[in-house]
Amino acid sequence: MATMTNYRVAYVLSGGEPVAVFLDSASDCNPGNLMTYMRVGEHDEGSIEWVREQPPAVEYQYRDLHAYLARRYADPPQGGSLALVIDQTGLPR
């Protein structure tokens, strides 16, 4: 069994929809941005300032999105399994 790397994720609400914010993604993005994911549009970069403006989501709001992403990253087609670890306290505020 391959070892999974822990990767922190937090969730905000935008337009009433949960958005995943990948807290450990800054080195893979343009300066001042983090990688985000929402069902419509999928992966994109979001500015840290934008993240700060969004209200944090609560567990019942992001539960389904987190379950989907956890499955997707646990067995990605290109390898490099990630274990998504929820860290709402890590949201830029």
C-alpha cells in the first residue's frame, strides 16, 4: 500500500456553495494565491484576500464536497496520493 501525504484543506462559502481551499498549495500558485476547488469550474487559483472575504463553511455545508475530494485525491490517475486533512483554523483571516 502506498503512503499518503497529508494535505491541509479548509472550506469557505461563496454564493452559498462550499469551496475547498488547499492551504498547502501556495508554492504551486502565483504569489498571494492558493488553489481552490468548487464543483462548477473545478480547480482554480483564488487570492488570499478573496479567501479572507468569504465566510468559513461549517461541516454540514462542506461534507459532500470533502468526501468527493478525499476519494479523488486518495487514488489519483497520475499517482501521488494525498490524504486531505480538514483544518478550518488554517483559513487566512
